[in-house]
Amino acid sequence: MGLVRRLVLGVLRALPGRAARRRRLADSTAAPPPIEPTGGAKRSATTGAASPVRVLVLGVYLADRNNSAAHLAERFAASPGLVVEQRWMALGGRPSEGRLSAVTVQVAREPTAKFTLLNRLLQPGDLDAFDFVVVCDDDIHVPHGFLPALIGHQQALDFAVAGPARSWNSHFDHAFSLRRPWLRARRTRFVECGPLVSFRRDAARLLLPFDEAGAMWGFDLVWPEVIGRHGLAMGIVDALPIDHSLRPQAVAYDKAGEQAAMARYLAATPHLSMAEAFTVLRRYRRDGPLQGD
């Protein structure tokens, strides 16, 4: 089985035609949850009036490299039913023009750890003001209607932390994060810390701001320990795959250095092993109710 798995993963990594499949996914429309989300609209305790869900999107883009930040800013802005505030930081170059320029609130000239930069985008009171905080990289493509669909699934599934699966067209390190086409979602003990992750308010209060003693990797082994300890759930939404094929991984940073930094961070921080984290606690069938198997 291990040999078959390695062969399949090798084929996936070498698939041609990535650009065409990326465009196809970006031109598609996201699948909504099969039921009305339990928290689709908040109601005032005093007036009973419904109010839309507030979402804060934080992202860093490499201004001097090919990126998809403008695509993402456009898609997130078109999120009916949500009130979305975007804050992007341009790293290593001039801010982009157009809509992305309007939501680029900071510029960093010197190479700096991603999660440190994301912390700089947070403002006092954010974790109380927003229902969800979404953290996003700059090299993915998403379908139309992606953000309302993601938040809707996250609410319906009661995931405090959620991430979309990666399409099979994507670059990847962990096959666990690849889409299972026959499933709508998986409740897991692992949600990868990039390229996109969504924190519900209760999880954001536990996990944000990010621990700056950490590295580029390793948070996704620490988060499930915290989430589990507080009786919350996390998971991967297979019905909403994203494309992560624009840039190969580990081209913008020192992979060996980041792995060493992750080892130091995990040695000092309670966390799960990869074997413990790569666990599916419940599967939700693609065409079935959100009750799980």
C-alpha cells in the first residue's frame, strides 16, 4: 500500500496542464452547504433584528513575485450575506493597483516571518468585533462564492477551525489535505496552517495572535492540542477545494531553516505528533446530511 501511495503521489506532483485546471476551478462556483447554517445570521439581543456575519481576512502577498492576491481580493469582496473586511500586507515591493491596492494597509520591505506580519495586521478589539478571522496566502485560486460557502460549511459543521481541501492539481506536502471527492467534509485533528484557514471567534481568541516563537510550520500540530483541550472541533471541507499550483512550495524561503525552526518550536510547545494529527474523527458524505459517518 505504501508503494502504491508513493506512486500515485508522484503522478499527482508531475501532472501537466496545471494552468488550465487552475483556470477551470477559478471559473467555477463554490458548492453551498446542504442546509441553512446554524449561525447564518446573528440576531440582536435587544431588537431581534438579523445582522450579517462579520469576517476579517488577513493576508500577506509577495509584491515582487507572481501572486494571486488581486484575484483573492476580488473574490472575497464579492461575498453576499457577509460583511468582509480585508487587510493585506505587501512584502518586498510596491503595493498592487486596483482593488488590491485599496485593501493593502501595510508594506514590509525586509523579509519577515509570515505569522509575525499577520500579527501586525490585527488591531485591538478584532477578536471581539469579527465572527470569523480568515488567514490567506497569496498563491491560491478559489471559485466564485467561495467565502460565503466556506463560512456556511464551517457554521453547519460546527468547526471552530476550518480549512478547504487542496485540489488534486495543487502542490502539496501532506496528502491528508488533498480533496476526497466522495466527501463533503472531514472532522479531523489537523487543519494545515496554510494556504488558507478560517478561525471562528472562539478559536481565534484561543489561537490569535500567533505565537511569534513559532515558525512557518508547526502551528497545525499545536492548534489541535488547544482545540481538543477546549472541547471544540476542527476539520477540512472537501466540497470546497482550492487550487494551490501557482508557485511551487518552498521557493520563497529556506526550507531546511524553517524545518529546524519548527523542530525547536515544537520541542518547547505541547502538540500532537503527525500520526496523532492525521486522524479523521468523522466523515460527511458528499450527497448526504451533515450528520457524519
